[in-house]
Amino acid sequence: MSEIVIAMGILAIVLTVAALASGVVERAPLSFPMIFLGLGFLVGPLGLNWLQIDVHNRMLEVVATVSLALVLFLDAVNLQVDELRRDWYVPVLTLGPGTLLIIAGVAGVAWWLTEATPIEALLLGAILASTDPVVLRDVIRDPRIPRSVRRALSIEAGTNDIVVLPIVLILIAVLRGSAGSVGEWAIFLGQLLVLSPIVGLTVGGLGAWLMGRADAAFGIRREYQALYGIGLVLAAYAAGTFVRGDGFLAAFFAGLAISLFNVSLCDCFLDYGEVTAEMMMLLAFVLFGAVLSTLLGTIPLAPTLVLAALALVLIRPGALYLVLLRARMSTAARLFLGWFGPRGLNSLLLALLAVQAGVPNAEWLLALAGAVVVISVVAHGASATPIAALYGRRVAAPGETLAEERESTFVGLFDDDPNDVARLSPDELHALLAGPSPPVVLDVRSRAEYERDAGQIPGSVRVPSDHLDEWLASAPRDRLVVAYCT
């Protein structure tokens, strides 16, 4: 059977199964990565043997490349730069050190447990430090979780790879011995860390600006604007690669340019781009499942299980707990954030980069990373629904309002005491409401307090405190706003 027919059959399975299973996944302790990795094992060489594929397969390379470029671009586009602009140092100082601690911790354990050299262990640590937005998707969309916690996970998923990717590429170059002298290293780092971002910012900013001008002048149909957005992703990747930089870094900065320069792509692109990325990622999970079904037998079982357990249960939660000590949040929130940093498709894609670059022992490193990913996908996929429900009940429990529920942004968790604000007495508010220009009154009580006593000040607007940012985006600018809580 030809590769074209096989590819079409796999794509058909991905699209139909994803649609049919979506309702079940939302209600059960399941996730799409679990389903499609399992499907890859089923149709792979050790299962039904419908799909015979190895790490050097061209279809896997194309699907993996397009998936990672789209994910990086969309992560950057979806970053709320305005939210981060004022206190950009907060995620830099917390998530940056957190990522480095995870890399160091996983590398130390891998060097201790396996036969990896120190550089190979560091590469494995960087690969497994990547946070997967696909597995996090259901948690990030869960309205029971305070927005500040969801934003922390979203920001990490959106920015984590921009920390990890350069480290991975530099370690790959070290293992390959592709840059030797100081001059060669200077050129390599310049292409990677300077030229790639410049190319990406140029392609993304100029491309979005051109579409905006063309749409204003001629009226471009939405479906073509959506296709244009996909074209920008591919153009950024191709341009970054053409100048001998890195296409993936260029794709990320192309997306970041759209947010930084306040240019806009049609919302139809975000919808279409996310659907396309989802399709490519699920297809990649199937292909990787088939590949891993043969690779996992080449690595020792006991050390791999210990590595996975320490990486998922100790190193990641411990690192995040340390860097979030200064944040105003409950212990439950810190533990929640520490647990939901799963390894998934991004880790597999980064490991595949080492294979494509011809790094020695790269397939062995992919097998180790793949084993941790499989365990992570199962553990986090099965626990996402029950743990989110448990934390949601903790948030809604009567008698206490958690600190994270009072904030709508991640950076707000690091602000000074929110009680240091101007206050009005009930009599003063009553006088204002009776005056010629009454204020807008917001009921920002916690979920638990609102459910316990649903009565409101007459005419007030119910806005949970962690949703204030969304309300403020369309709030009246000519009226005083008064918020009240418990």
C-alpha cells in the first residue's frame, strides 16, 4: 500500500475519531493525547502492523515540523502582551528559573540513572522541561479554576519553549561538534539568537500589516485571511531556515510580532490555525505512538520508570513551588501548578530535532523522552478532570476566599497587598448612587460567598474578581467604578 493512501487513512481516522470522541473526552478521565498515542501503538509494527514507520520517515518529519511551527506561532500570538508589558519581569524571573531548575534536576537524575553523558543528560533535561499546551488545554479552559492560575499555566505553555528551544539547539550543536572555534560559535549563536528573531519579527509584523492594508482597501474574504495566516507561519519558518538561523524561533517571533506591534490578524485565522494545529498534533501523536512502540523496548525499564516518577512528581512540582513562594496564592494552587506541567508532543518534537540533526545516541534519547511522555500523558490525562474538579470545589468552598481568586492576571499574584485601595462607606456609596452620575457597582465576591448569599446591591453587575480584566476591556470610561466583596 502506498504512503499516500496510508497517510490519507491515518488522517481520516484522526479527524473522525477526534470528532466522535470529543464529548466523551470532556466528561471522562481521558485526553486526546492518550487516545491517539494509544492508537499509534495499536496500528504500529507491534500492534496491527498497519503503519510501518521509523524516526527517519519523511511523513513524520513534515508533520512534526509543521506542528511545532504552528504551536510556537499560535502560542506567541495568544500571549496577552498588554498584560505582561508592565510587569514582564515577573514571568521572566519565575518561569525562567523554574525551567532551568527543571532542566538541571532532570539532567542530574538522568546522568545518575542512565548511561547518558553529562551533555546528553542536559539535552534530555531540556527536552523534558517543555510544557505541552495540548495536554494543558482542558485545564486552561476550565472556568472553575481561578483565572490567575489558568493564566500562569497559559503563560508558561506559551513562553516555555522559547527558553527550552535555544538550549536544545545549542546542546545539539555541541554533541554534533558542528561549531568548533570561538568565531564559529559566535556566528552560530548570532544566527540562532539574533538573526532568527529579527527575521521572525519582520515576517510576522510586515505580513500582518500588509493583510490589514489589503483588507481595508479591497476587502479580503475571511477564509483567505485564515489561509494567509498559515502562509505567514510557513514563510517565517522558511525565512529563518534560509538565513541559516532556526525556523522554529522565527515562527515564534513572527507570532510575537503580531502582539508586540499591535497589528492584527483576522480572528478567523486563530480559529482556523488552532484547528489546523490540533489536526497536525493529533496526527503526530499517532505517528509517534507507532515509532515509540518499537523504540521503548531498547531502554531499561526500571531506571526509566524512576526517571519519569522523579521528573513528574518531585522535580517539576518542587521547582515551581520554589519560584512561586513569593506569589500570593494558596498551597493548593502551587501544588496544582506544579502537577500540571506535563510532557507531551513538544518534548517528542524537540527530541526528533536531535535525530534529524544526526546527534549520536539521538534515538536512545528519543526513546527515554518518549517513555516519560507516555507516562505523563496517561497520568496527567487521567488526573486532569478529577484534580480540576477537586481544586474547583476547594475554590468554591464556603468560609474562605483563596488569594488567587482575587486576581485576574498572573502578574497580579505578585503585586502588593490588594487591600491597600481607596474605600467607600455604605453611606457614601448610597449618596453616590442617588446623585446625578451614579457609579457602576461591581459585585466581585468570591464564588463561594456569592453562592452562599446570592443577594446583590440593586443594579450592581456580577463580575467574579478573576474576570475583571475581560470586563474592563469593554467598561464605560466616563463613570466611576465601585467594586464590593465580602
